[in-house]
Amino acid sequence: YNHYVEVFYDYLRLNRDLRDIDFKKNLDVKIKICIEAERLISLKSLNEMHAKLQDLHEEWKNTGPVNKENRDKIWSRFQEASRKINKKRNDYFLEIKKNDILKIESKRKIILEIDNLSKEEFKSHKDCLNAIEKCNVLSEKWKSLGRVNKKDNKTCWKECQLSLNNFYKNKNKF
């Protein structure tokens, strides 16, 4: 009996030793993951940064546990790096949305100017040529503003085409 009790406790001690070695190994891996995540913040490519962060999260999940003293600290460190990366990505997309809104407003103002040109009555051939010149300048200005998101770009383009068609119908009537 005493022999088996001694063997049992030897297994327990061996188990604890192996568990401690495994915890240390997992902690080292998770520290490397944190360092890599913190390094990702300085990357310029948002898509590459986001893709690598997803890989790091997957690697984190597949890495085993660490000891209780380090568990919360290491998780907080990784979480903070992830939060910074996601904030940087979200800020970029919010900035794009803001720029799109400004572009759409500018494009709508140009469309209103073209509409006003199409409502004018031409009294002479020179007036018509001046209006055509203004319309061409406005059209180029509209195009120089660039594209916006796909959905709004279609509606803006349809509005512009409608205004230009109305202008050219008025010109053709003259």
C-alpha cells in the first residue's frame, strides 16, 4: 500500500512539474503573440494589419493556458493591442465616410448649378455657347471630385446624367 501511495504522489508531483513547464511555454508563446500584435499597430496597410491580427487571435485560442498570476495581465495586454488596431481601422473607415459625405454634398451643389443652367432661356448663340462652356466646366469639376462609395456613386451619377440631359435638351431646343 505504501509503495502505491508513494507512486501516486510521485505522479502528482510529476504532473505539477509538467503543468508548470507547459504554463511557462504557453506564457512565452503568448508574450510573443502580444509583441507581434503591438508591432502590427505601426503597419501602414490596414488590410494586412487586420488579417494578421485575426491570425494572432486564432493562434491565441490554440495556445494552452498560463498560470493564474499571469493570465489576466497577458490577456489585457493582447486585448489592448487588438483594441488599438481595431480603432485605427475603424477611424480610417469613418474618415472615408466623412469624406464621401462631403464629396456628395459638393456633387449635389454642382448638379444644382447645372440644373440652373438648364432652366436659363438662351437669347443668342453666344449665350448658348457660354452656357455650354459653363456646363462643361461644371461637369469636369464634378468628375474631378472622384468616386464615393458604390451605392451613393450610382445615385450621384444618375442625378448628374439627368441634369446634363435636361441641359442638353434645353440647348437642342434653342
